[in-house]
Amino acid sequence: MSISQQTSLYRVDQQDKTLVIACHQKASPELVYFGDALPKETSLESVYLSQQAGIPQAMLDQPAAMSLIPEAGRGWLQSPAVEAQALDRPVWAMRWQQVRVDQQSQDLFIALEDPIAQLALTLQIGLLPSGVLHQQVTLTNLGSAHVQVQRLACTLPVSVELTERISFYGRWCQEFQQAREPWQSTWLQENRNGRNGHANFPGVIVGQAGFTEQQGQVLGMHLAWSGNHRLKADYSIEGHRYLQAEALYLPGEIVLEANESLTSPPMLVSHSACGANHMSQAFHREARARLQLVKPRPVHLNTWEAFYFDHDMTKLKELASAAADVGVERYILDDGWFKGRNDDHAALGDWFVDEAKYPDGLMPLIRHVKALGMEFGLWFEPEMVNPDSDLYRAQPEWALQLPQYSACLGRNQLVLNLAIPEAYAYLRERLFDLFKAYPIDYVKWDMNRDYSQPSGAIAPQAHAQVLALYRLLAEINQAFPNMEIESCSSGGARVDFGILNFTKRFWASDCNDALERQSIQRGFSYFFPPEVMGSHIGPDKSHTTSRVHDVAFRSGTAMLGHLGIEWNLLEANTQQKATIANWIKQYKRTRDCLHQGNNWRLPSADGHAQTQWALSQDGQQGVAVYSQLAMPKQAQTLPIRLPGLIPEQNYQVTVLEHSPLPGHLMKAKPAWWDTELHLNGASLMQIGVQLPILDPESIVLLEIKAVPSSEKNT
Ligand code: GLA
């Protein structure tokens, strides 16, 4: 039996993945396969036929297909791809017909139309060079009357074997926490915060029951969007399982006039047949392709937790000198530098240097920083306005709020409505003036509140706000191509691939407590590589949790990302500064491997320790950071095993840095600790290395380097 002539099969290959799509002349397309590469000779027709299921009793006579564009009009009884309404024709129960399919390189553009609904839809779906699947839908109003759109979603059917789910939750200072649950019912995440918010990272992971970092089928799904969203992991009674992702539109927010179009944000999906690490590595490749970093990630110093709003030129310069002494390469002046900004009650919007704190402008500080060989960065929160600001007093109507109701403030501030051209132009001019007046290498772009009334005079504007933000960031990048932008949002409340198109770093959390950071950073690492994750060495006593950690644990934890310092080094003693300087030296030595190599999460069997393992693409250099998070459950540690090495290659294992080993739990160190250890890749992967028995909240940094096989261990 062969398949109908009305169906054409398309195949796309990339990295180690294959994607197969069935396009139908009289219906919307179906996913036939997405997973590990199929042999070139595979008969797609046979694969397609083998997937045609029987028709169950007691259901619709022709059950709706589990399509990439689920159609209510054909009997799909769950959330469809499109929901809309119009007054002159039915547009809520479409039946799509194919108009054409274009294959451009690794992407398919599938054009559909419904002549009754007078709507057109194009699905773009394909594989990116990273191996990540991406898809996006565009809806166009072909009628003459307007259409209100409630939903435009990307849908991806997944294997019925994937019955476990990890979603992410969190709050300020505790982002990217994992909730692992059986996937046996509908999972829905609705974000109405305007930004993603701390609680609603736009991503989810599904996998085979019991999947681990190194085993099992796993799919990670992400919506590349920095605003309101809806994510769904659902299943149907027929047995289909699927993921759905969309921008969430508030009532009346999206109206398409004749010939107007709306495009959804991209859905990104990464597949692995061997655990979550492999899934993450594809997302990391994808992030790296977008980042296009041209130099190693410089060591930061950020002034926030050192001085907060208390800007004193002498102290700021002394801090810069102390930072340069320990090896800092970029100095970032945080909040408090602009007119009237003495606390968080006033001045957002008034982007002029405060003459009371900086009578000669910022140049004296910048000159000092640059003379020390460091780059200079500056903090902004451009999308905001305080009611107590000259800007608000002059233009109260530029704030995103419903004038008919009293405003809901967040951190004493309102959001500037960037969809108002004059407000956009004012902000653009203020930023451009400052970027031209000062040699600014780096901008920390903050965004510190949820939108509560994201409105113009009547209709909601949350969607338009995100698009205007993206436009502004694109214009800045174009005009100042050498300036890097960091996305911060009270820590990690706006971390996603949408804003990553315009930014080079995320501030993952305001929490600099190294222990909390370990779990925050671990959650972050499922979707993003270490070099985009800002991670700072905070003060002895954490400002957000009051926990105390030694410098080694704080430094080693900061090494897991893009390392910086956020501590008043003028209060650090000589020993502490020497320890930081040593860790910074090791960070500089190993950052190419950490930031360009493949990264693995390797949890210990008792769950009380974790190792981040990075291996250069050529397998010649590896860096392992072993963190003892809690009291080890057994008296002796278990060996750490390091995947990905070349089996027959000989490697030298070197301890680069470690926490003090006070001997509370250990009489004698492992035999190899103070000698040189050489092992081949197979031994490191399959047998592993013993580490000392560590106190809780301590850390070890190891380097594994390829050496010629003649340099054998004796
Ligand atoms: C937010 C950021 C912090 C800091 C302050 C400044 O909370 O997350 O890092 O920049 O704003 O007001």
C-alpha cells in the first residue's frame, strides 16, 4: 500500500537529528518524526504508513489528526493552534487547506488557507544548525473586517513514552527551581507578569520515566519570548501527547485589520536519546550561535552590594583599584549614578548624570577605570519611570497604566509605554546621548517590576511593549556594535532566547549566596551555557540570606558561570584577596574550556554533591568543579566519572584549587592527591577519580589535560 497523492513527505537533517513532516493538500501538516538521525535510505512512506493508527470505537468517526496546527473545525477537542473571532464570518473553527510548501535549506514554509474564515497561516518549521527544532506561525487576515486573535500557538506532538516532566518555579533570589512530576494530566503555565517573572521561566522538559542526566529520551521545550505566555504539556484520550507554546494575549490585545499579520514567538525544542545533558548541550550550541562572542568573558566587578546608592568618587575609585589588583577586567557602576537617585523611590526616567555625586560627570571615574586596564559598564533601567521623576511630572500619560483606575506600583515605579512613539523617542535619545558622551563598553539593562496594568488608554499593550523593547535593543546594538548588553530583571526574571537575540549575559539571580546559587545555576544550565550566566563572588555574609561561606566556595561557585565580584573588596583581608586572585587566575586559564566546550551536570549518587564538567570540543582539556553541597551520606566519597573523553588518550589530572581541607571528616587524603595522576580517558569515564572527603559547602577545581601517552603514571 502506498500513501495518498495528496500527502507529501519532507525530511530535514541537522547535527545528529532528523525531522520528517507530512504535508497534506487538504489538511494541516503532521509531524512524522523528530529524533536521532534516521539512515539516509529510510523509506519515509513506510514510516508514515506505520504510524497510521486504528480508529477507536465510541469516538468521532474520523478523529482529528494530531497535527502541527490542531484544528477545532476538524474535531480537535483540545486547545487548537488558532482561536479568533470576527463579526462577519466564522473564524473560530478553521479547516486549513494547503496552498504551497517551500523548502529552504533546513526549513519548511507551509502555507495554508481557510477560504471560509478568510485567514492564511504559514508554519515555518525546521532544524537549526545546533540541532534544535524551531517553529513559528504567522496568521494573516484575508478578509475585509477585522479579526480579534485570542491564541496563536505552536504545537509539537511528542512520543507517548515521555511520561515525566520537569517544570521550573521560583521567586526573587530563588529562580530556576525544578519541579519533577509524573506527566499524567494537563500541565499548564500561564504567565501574565509582562516579563517572564521569577516564577514562570518559559521552558519545560519531558522525558521517559526515570530519565537522568545521562540516560533516557528527553525533550526540552522553550518559548523564545520575554512577555506573557502560555505553555502546555497535554495528552489526549486517543493517546497523543503534545507540547504547546504561545504568547498569551490579554482580552482585546490583538486585532488584525485587513491584510495584517501576527507572528508567534519561536518555539525551540531540543531532543536527546541519552539524558538531559545531551538535550542541554544542543541548547547551549544554539545560544552560542546567537551570542557570537568575540572574546573571553571578562571578570566583572559590580558596585551594587558594595555601595548600593551611596556613590562616593573616592571609594568608587579605590574599589576599582582593588578590583584591578585581583584581576578584574570590567567594572560596572550599578544603580545610583543619575539625577536624584538616592534610593529606590525616585528618578527612574531622568537619565542625566547626577551632578551632586558626579560634579565633573562620569569621566573622572571612567578614566580611572580605563587607566587600570578595565572596561567600563553602566546600569540602566530604561523601561521604567518613577512617579517621583521629572519625566513623569512632564509626561504622566507615557506610563503604562489605565488612567481610569489608580496605578499599581512595583518598587515604587511604573512602566514606560514604549508603544507611544514620543516615549520611545525620548528614551532612545537619552540612551544614545549617554552612549555617545561616554566610552561605555557594557550596559546592565535592568527591569524590576511586573506589569500590572499594561495598558494604553483602553486596550492592553503588553505584547506591543515587548516588540518595542526588542526594536530598541536592536537599534542600540546596530548603533553601538561593540557595547555588550546584560539582561537583568530583579535577578533572573527575564531570561529567555527572545531577549538573548540582543543581549550577551543574564543576571541569573540577585542571590549571591553560593549554596542557593548552586541550585539556581543548575536549573539555569538546562537551557543556557555557563558563559551567559552572570555569577558573582558576594560578601562573606550573604546580603540576601545571611549565610556565611568562605571565599573558596563562593569563588568556585562563581566559576560555574561568567565570573564576577559583587563585594566591597576594601573590606576583604589580604588572605581573602589572595584567594580570590588565585581563583580568578584559574578562571582565566580555564574559561575557554568552560565557555566553548561541552558542559555536563553530574550529580552524585546521594544527591548531596554535584560536578559541573566541561570538555573542550577536541577532547584535549577538561575542567571539573566538584561542589559538596550537604553532608556526604557515606563516610567515603564515590569517585567522579567524567564523560566524553577520548578512551585511549592519556590525561593528567591536576588539582587547581580547593576549599580548605580541615580534616573534620577525613584523617588522610586520597593517595593520589599530592602527586601527579595520569589516567586514560576510558579509566576516567568508566572508573573515575576519588576526591577528598569534603566538609559541606566546599569545592574542588580539577583540570584534566591530554598528555602524550609516553608520560605514563608509575
Ligand atoms: C535589581 C538588580 C540588582 C541591582 C538593583 C539596582 O534588583 O537585580 O542587581 O542592579 O536592581 O537597583
